[in-house]
Amino acid sequence: MDITLSHRLEAAVTLLAGDGTLKERLAAAYREHLDDIDELELPNEVQLEYSQMSRTMHLARALPGDNVVRASVRKLSNEEAQRFAALIVRMYSLRMQSLTSGTKPPARISAAPRSTTSLVSLLAIEGGGSGGGSRTGVANTP
């Protein structure tokens, strides 16, 4: 497997976690690390989404002194920007899973419930640990 792809995805995720607005970070992550990735290098379940994101990142006409990716990201809604940022994180996660297992991860349909369940469990633990909500209800139960 190509380790360089892993490094590029990691660098993109690191930029997404940095300073600036989400749209600034998304544009930089895509432009600097993902723009020339061939979708076939990615796990099967994100290839179509990456292809769609890539097309979207090249839709706007850049003004002088600007570039097409920054211009395109500025036109995104906040929801679209969040969806693309989440896609980049998911691409990195799936890539790491495939490297550790030595195989491609399972199809999206079977992977989504497992990921959702893990996230829901984590959020429940964090919510329960805050000292509010369900703990009070449990303590008051006879």
C-alpha cells in the first residue's frame, strides 16, 4: 500500500484541526494535500464522495490573485463545508483501518452502524460523566 497517501490524508486532517475558519482550513487541506489524489487510491466507500467533492472544489471561477479551490469553497454552504471536512476525516480513518487490517475496510453499509454505535456510545459516556441528566434519574429511582 502507498504510505504517501496516508501521509497526505494525515496532513489534510491536521490542517482541518488547525486555526482559521472551517472554509479556510478546508480549502487549504484540499489544495495542499488532496487536489491531485486519484479517487481509485481511496477506499471504495469514499471514492464517489471524493469525486463529487473534487468536482465541487473546481466549480467557481477564480478572481485575479485567487485560486479556483478557495473561490469554490467560499461558495459552499456551511453544511457543505462541514460535510466535506467530515469526508476528509473519514477518508483518513478508513485508510488507517485498511493499513492496520491489511485489507480494504467493509462496504459502507456495514461500516456505518459500527461507527455510529461507537460514536453514540462515546457521547453517552461523555454525557453521563458530566454529573447531570441520567445520573440524577438513577439516584432517585426506588
